[in-house]
Amino acid sequence: SNLARYDGIHYGRRAEDYDGLLQMYSDSRGAAFGPEVKRRIMLGTYAL
């Protein structure tokens, strides 16, 4: 899916401290984007 490119694994920021893969995804995505960017990603996904 298009959201797969926002995982923070291949490119971009990666969380420093995590316990598992899902937490790393969550922390990496949460740290890289501000609230407005997160809102736009979610609205764009919803509109599609």
C-alpha cells in the first residue's frame, strides 16, 4: 500500500529504543511527522 513507504525502515527516521517491530513502526512514524502531517495522511487515505 502507499502507507508502506512511511515505515521508517528503508528511508527516514528510525526510533532509537523499541521492544519489537510493531513498536518500532509506531515510534518511527510518530516521531517523524507532526500532527498536521499525520492528519493530512489520514484524511488522504480516507478520501481514497
